Amino acid sequence: MVKEYTMVYLNKGFKLSREKDLEQAQTIINEYVAKGWQLQQVVSPSDVSGVLVGVFYKEH
């Protein structure tokens, strides 16, 4: 079995609240899961941008 991976920005654009960032991240995660992707992890890079990256995979 082969795994296909994709990395997705979960909170694009600048929001004035962390709650809005998390709402957007949750929406994007749910969209990818509905398309058959499985969430492996959420990564928050160690810079000050506050970007969240989701690592998803599908098995073939």
C-alpha cells in the first residue's frame, strides 16, 4: 500500500482573533476529510506568522 501526502495551509490570511483562525482550520480539515484524506498532524511552524499547516494522507 502506498501513501500519498499533501500539506495544506489551514488558516490562510490574517484574522484578528485566534478563534477565527481555529474555525477556518476546522472547516478546511473537515473538507479534506470529506474528500477521503486522513489528518496525520497539525504543524505550527516556529515563526511569528501563526500559520497552521495540516499534513494529510490517503492510502492507495
